[in-house]
Amino acid sequence: MGLKQPVKAEYINKLLSNIESLVNDNNADEAQLVIHTLNDALKNWCESDTPPNSVQLKAVQTKINAISEQANVAKNESSKAIIKQKKTGKAISAYKSV
């Protein structure tokens, strides 16, 4: 017999918290692995004898959206830092060649 609904919800929340921590630590590779686990867990829960209700699914979706937003902000900040570093490197190279 599978996990009962409260245990399934707790497991999903634990996975979401883990993903959020990994995103906050800029560990996208490991977060991606946990996302696959989350997808499987959600699929299994939805196909189980005790699927989540709409309130639970909305809560999961809200958490996923918040994590995605955090990931996008971190990605944009990283991109800006890389571009700035490249520009600085070019400026230093140009200065050294003078």
C-alpha cells in the first residue's frame, strides 16, 4: 500500500524545500535531479487512490512558481555578473596592450 495523503503532501513539501535551498545555493544541477524526483512523486500522488485535492495542488503550484521566480532572478544576476566580468577583462586587456 502507498503512502497516505498527509505523508505524500509532506514528502512533496520536503522536495520543494530541498529544491528551493538548492536554487538559493545556485546549485542548478542538483536541483534538476530533485525536480525529476518531484515530478515522479507528483505523478504518483495524482494517480494514487488518494490524489491531492485542488487546494493542495494550488499550494504546490504556488510554491513551484515562487521557486521558479527565485531561479530566474539568480540566473539573471549570474548573467549580469558574467557580462560585467567579460567587459572588465576586455577593458584590462585593452589597457595592457596600450
